[in-house]
Amino acid sequence: MANRFAFVIIFLIVFTILVDLYAFLAIHNLVKNQDSTFKLIVTVAFWAVTFLFLVVFLYFFRIDFQQRNPSDLSGVFILVGLYFLVYLPKIVFISFRAVEDLVWFVSWIAKNVAGVLSGQTLNVSRMSLISKTGLVLSLVPFIAILSGIVSRFNFHINKVEISMQQLPDSLNGLKIVHISDIHLGSIYGKQKKVQKAVDMINAADADLVLFTGDLVNNFSEEAVGWEQLFASVGSRYGKYSILGNHDYGDYWNWNTAEEKAANMQMLLKIQNQMGFKLLRNAWDTVQINGERIGLIGVENWGLPPFSQHGDLKAAMQDLPPVGFKVLLSHNPTHWDAEVLEKTDIPLTLSGHTHAMQFAIRFGNFRWSPARIIYNRYMGLYCQNGQALYVNSGLGYIGFPGRVGIRPEITLITLKSEHD
């Protein structure tokens, strides 16, 4: 872990210096006709930001991440956000500058060849309009990223109505709150912010609260101190959870297998203290309005490189006859692989994708880079009488924000539909 992190820091230092050298040459060319005071202010401001980033990078060298301190890793995510905020716009800008340089270089060669043939010396001027366009357009990612970071706790209740023929009339209007991908390691110490989400969940007055995994990022210490807050989440008939790929600790370098196993036991204990009934390839039934609902929870099942701990057959073993079934499965790829048209489960709830924390929506049009990887990446999918809902997550990982997609609490209302 330490060696990998050191390599990343060294790479970022070198990358930052190279980008800023090229970007500064471009900026310097644009302000060369300004007065000396203005040019000095631009120079100092530009390199001051670079210096601050380099100091922070060097600071992270001293941190021993094997101590499993959640505040250290949450700080890394904030640094990632700030780096994106500053350097993605710079990359947009220098991309236009590179085009300008290429145009100038080709023109220089062409005119100098012509000059040699004619015996004349020809001057080649730059098309500074290209760089200026790049500078203006670089504001687009800057504004988008800044708004995404600022609004990362701007929780949203997405109300979804699903009509299903399999739903008994006695369960018509059943309300389910679906949450997913909390990633407490990313939001360490932000209990007051997340209290707003808990209040919104409780205000929904749901019959069931279902959580589809990724409570933490890497280790169970990230969930310490959150027990009371999530224990206050209420519902009429209980709250259930499953594990996501991050909950197993597979992305951490453990000293021993016993240490990793102890981490899992601690996580299971914390989930219990939060009041969630954890379904690990298991089922439970809930009696509502005289009808029995089967809640089925599988462990994480994903296509490689994601782990496949899930066993749907084992999870449904000895499940008694029920009026309606709901499957909790963290990774939505499981639905196509083992659920759709292979079982009689009418409703599956998933998370995992976060819609990559980036989405473009316009009317009925929606797109996210998650679409490149996942066929089902966000929202409701219905096919042949079965439905899948993919929650885009309450928290975040990596980039500390969301662009075009808010942290989601899904309020699902089930409606019976009969011929």
C-alpha cells in the first residue's frame, strides 16, 4: 500500500510540474502585452497554487496509512477533488494551446520552405484565438467540478412508482426506501451533514428501509461513530442490508488473514448496532397487511475483477411461499446474469455504479460514462414483468462530489397491476 501510494505521489508531482510549465508558457504568451504589475500578479498566483499542491503531496508521504485512520484517507479524497478542480481545466486549456502550437509549427515549416525557394524571410504569427478559446472553455469543467464538490451533500429523494402484476392488492401502495453506497470512509466526520439524509429517510415514513451495500471503503473503523445516527433510521417493518464489494476489505493490504477476518467481524457488529438485519446469502420474511413478503439478500456478485461471493440459490433455499419477493444484490450485472428470466423475483434493488458520479440529463435523455461499463447503471429497468432499480448512491468515492447527479435516496411505491 505504502509503495503504491508513493509511486502515485511521485507521478503526480512530475505530472503537475510538466502541466504547469506548459500552461504557464501559454498564459505568459497571452498576457505578454499587459503591464508588468499584472504579469507579476499572474505569475505569483499561478506558481503559488502549484507550490501548495506540491507541499500537500509531500505531506502525504509522512502518513502511515496502515494505521487505518479514516480521517487520513478522507483527506486524500478532498485533495483529489481540489486537484481535479484546478488541473482538469488546465488540461483543457493546454490541449487548445497544443493545437495552436501544432498549427503554428506546420505554418512555420511551410512558410520557411517557401521562403527558401523565393529567397525571402517570412514571419509566422500565432493564432492566439485558439488559446483564448481554450481559456474560456476551461471554465466549463471548473464550474462543473466546483458545483459537484459543493453539492456533494445535497441529498435528493427520488420518488419512483413501480406497477407490478405480481404484487397482491393487499400490498398496493407499499413504500420502500432504498439507499446504497454510503462509503463512510469518504465522508468521515460529516455526521451533521448526513443527519439531513437520515431526516429525509424518516420523513418518508417507509414500510421498509433496504440498503444495498458499501457501507465503508476499506476497513470497519470507517463506520465507528456512525452507529447512533443510522440506528435512528426507522421504518414500520424493519430495515435490511447486504454487503457491497468494498465491505469485504479486499482493497486493503492486510498483514494476516486473521486481521482481515477480524475486520469483517467488526463490520458485522457495527451493522447490527445500526439496526440493520444483514442478509448474507439468506432470506427473511415480513408480514404486512396479512401478506408475507420475502426479502432475499445475496453477497456481492459481480463480473471480474469484482468478487463473486453471492449465491442466489443458497439465498433462496427453503424460502416458504410468499406473496411478493424483493432481491437485494449490490451489483446490477447480477440481474442480467442470474435473475432476469431465470427466477420469479419481480423486484431487484442494486447500487454499486454511482453512475460514476457524473451524468448528463436533458428531458428524457440521460447519459453517464457508467454506460460504457454497465448496461444497467442508473434508475429503473423493466423487462418481461421483472424490474431492477439501480440507486446511484448516497456517498462517494474517489472524486468528492457529483456532477449532474445528486446523492440519492429512492422512495419506491409499489402498485398492483392486474389484467
